Amino acid sequence: MKTFAALLFLLLLAGCAAFPGDELPSQPFRAPASERQQRPNVLVEFNFYRGEVEDAKEATSIAVAREGLKPRLRQVLEHSQLFDRITLVPEPGKPDDALLRLKLYNSTSYAAAIASGLITGATFFLVPGTARDDYVLTAEWLAPGGSTPTRVRNASSVRTWMGVWFLPLAASHQAGTAIEDTFARQVNEALRQLQAAGVFTDHSSPQGNGETPAPVTP
């Protein structure tokens, strides 16, 4: 009986497939050719929080998640061709850097996930179970020498399905991959929003944000 239970548990773990939500387009953002002539230098402060953006003071910083997403963040920023030099905190910035502050908030409905999991377990994983993680990204852009930041935000999600029917998809739809994909969509959307607001076209001030290190919670 113990062996059977262990096999069922392993089957549940193996039969998980995660999918990005369809709230945001998957197409990467690339700056128009007209905005690639005078590209700003940017200091990027990024943090990952567990909690609600509306209750940001109670949110918990997750350093492991932040560091795990940084390579994908740099990839998206470089692909956009918006910036001449990209510096990720905690590296020191330069005096002519603009500041891009990104905060990603993750929240989950635990009650719904537990209820779904109980039903799945009671049916020996024949009835699929599901859990949804919601992600809200806020972005602030402070131009070199500026005093008033431009703020935008967007939301997306990752849905994880559990059950024997998802065994064929488990290897190709892992949770980490889905989270990275969703994060990339959100950063691309934030860049689109900032580009639409015209923040990348004014590079007139020689004063920057690199002299003051941006704080990052461990």
C-alpha cells in the first residue's frame, strides 16, 4: 500500500504542466528604428515579491526568484534595442544613467488550489487539478536628472494543471519555463507602455541616477 501511495505521489508530481496566461502578447518588443539613434544608458533595479501589489508593505522579497529571473530580464532589455548600456543593480551605475525600477508581485489563491488538489487526489488524478499564480509588474522610469518618474503596470498569470492527462506535457511545460515566459511578456509590455509614453525620446540632461545606489532587499 505504501508503495502504491508513493507511486501515486510521484505521478502527481510528474503530471504537472504549467502554461502562461493569454493576458499579454508573446511577441517581443523592439524599439522603432527612429528611436535607436540616441539610445539612453539605463540602471535597472529589479525585485521579486511574494504578496499583493495593493499591500506592498506586507510583501516579502524573494531573492532567489529575483536572481533567477535576471538573465531573462537582461535578454529582453537587450533585444528591445532601446538602450546603449544596461547595468543591473547591485553593479554601480554611471552619472548619465536613467533609472528603470521593476517590481514583480506574485500571489496565489491557496484555498482554490488546495480544494482542486483534494479533488484530484480523491479521483486518483483522473480529474485534473489546477492552480493559478497571478503576477503584477510595476515599472518606474526616471530620466537622467529627472525628478518625476513615469509609472506603468500590467498583470499576467501562470496556470498549472495536475493529473495523469498532463504527463505527456510535463517535460515541455515546466513551471520555471512558464514563469520566465510570463515575466518576459510583462517586461516587454512595460517597455511598450513606456515607449508609448515617450520616455525614451528625452535624453537632454547630463545628470543621471548612477551616483545613488538603488537599494535591493536581500
